[in-house]
Amino acid sequence: MPNSDCHLSGNGAVAALEGRLRAFYGVRHALCVSSASTGLLAVGLALNLRRSDFVTTPYTYGATLSGWLLLGNRPLFADIDPHTLALDPESARQWITPRTKALLAVDIHGIPSDTAALRRLADEFGIPYIADAAQSFGARRGGRPASIDADALVISFTAGKTLCAGEGGAILTNHDVLFEKLIWHTQHPQRQRRDLGLSFSNEFALNGRIHPLAAEQANAGFDAALARLRRHQAACFDAIEELNETGSIEPICFREQGIEPTFFRLTAAWKNESMNELPGWQIELPPVDLLYRHPAFIAQFPRRLRSAPECPVAEDQARRRFSVVRKSAAHRFNDCGDALVSTTAGEHR
């Protein structure tokens, strides 16, 4: 069994996993947490985001926003890029006001956002850029890790993700002060004293720690998970070539654009909205429900819903996009990544 003192202070398997993640992303700080949802909540706490506006995408899973909504913040939904399905920087620009305190982007389906453009936009307006990279651990854009230019990016180790540890996640950042605040808000006093060098501690912090057994499992499977991901990516790129040759879908040009998704889901968009079948392929609809139309969002946060959302690209993709799985050999990880099976987009954070 893991040593309890090691776990509480962030040593042992937790420290080893954080070291692997720092090396993989080339960042100064990695903090393992209990889930990606907890990680995003912790970032909101560390940035003191309360009762403020933030610009984000409607084309994601609800848990992306859940922590920041609990802090009383208001999402402003900008449109998406039709090819990557990620937050479109130029659309986001239109929604930034003096009340806007952050950008929250998402690598949906493990497709990397335009992290360089989002970084420039955030710097222009002097606001932090945070990335929900829960589905994109191992993805690359231009040879660089997905969402690497964010002030903080959050990844997931839960079911269906690249690295499955049963549950868990991590926050990656180059910002020393942000990292210290994340420790303060989520970690046990033993780790607070170890990392912050304080003579006092915050006993009122969230228990945001990763389970030590999850950290051990993640360490044990780290290299194999990345190797398995590369095979999965190769299979999905082969599938894309076949799909593009059908002429029934909008061309998928990730390879030409230097984009290497994790393919948490392989999706495509019909050229003709009347189409509904591809011989030899299983079609699943829809891969994502737009957040501002989700009944639970409307019921819980009616005042946060814009009366007339202006996201025509997201609306169009919600109509025409579908998930695709080859009937003979589905291209998807199972809960622990050992086989390729079908999953539901965004489930589990």
C-alpha cells in the first residue's frame, strides 16, 4: 500500500507522475488532482474568478464549465472553428469586454485548439487563457503538445482517455504564483508546507489530491499508453483517408495542417444534410449537444443564457456532424485503453 505520509505531502508515486508530466510538456509545474473537473475548479479558485465573465465554447461537455459556474461566473459563448471544432479566436475577440476575466478553450475530441492564436488574443487583452485539454493528452499541433501556450491546461486520466488510471487528472503551468495558489487551494497542509515553505497552512482547502493508487497505475501505464495512442492515431488517419474518398463528408485535413488529435472521438460532417448512412461505418449522432441548448444548463443557469446566441458555425456542426466507427473494428479506447471500442463524447472528466 502507498505510504500515507508520502501521499499527503505529494511525494512517492504522485511526485513521480508529476515529474513525467513536466518532462512530457516541458513545463515548470505539474499538479496531480482528483479529476479534470476538480482541476478546472481549482484554476478558477486560484485565479479568483468569481462573478465575472469568461469567453468559452458552447461545443463541449458541461463539466468544462461546471466549476466556474459554481463560482458564480457567466459564460459568453463564442463560435468555433469548423474544422477543429475548437474556440475560434476571432469570434472570441468579439465577446471580450472589460468584464471578461478569462478565456476557456477546449480541445474537443482531442483535437488541439489554435493555442498560439489564443495566446496572442489573451495577451492582447491581458486576461488568462485556460485550456480544458482533458481529451488531448498526447495530441500535437505543429509538433507541439496540445494547448501548450495556455496559462494552465488540465488533462484527465479517467475512462476512455489516453492515460487511464481509473480516475484523476493534472494541471500543467509555467506560472509560479498560479502553481502556489493551486497548492494552497487543493492540497493537504503537509504538501502546502513542503512546496510553499510556510509556517502555517490552509486547513480549509479542497481535497483535490489524486488517489495514490491512481498515481501508481498512471506511472505504470504511462509509456504504454502513449505508444497505444500512436497506433490509434495511425488507424484513425487511415480511416480519414477512406472517409475522404467517399465524397460524402467535408474533407478532413488534419494531416495537411500538422494537427495530430488523440481522436477521443473520430467525427465527420456531412456535405449534404440529407445524408445519413456510410456503408461499412457505424454512425452515431450527435457527438456534442450545444451547452446553451442543454436542458440542465437552462434549468440551472437561466440568467447565464444569452437570449440570442450567435454561434452559426457551432449550430451548423451540431446539425451535420456525427461520430463514426468502422463496423469491423471500432476505433476507440476502452475504459483502460486496452482495446478500441465506442464511447460517448465527453463522458467522465
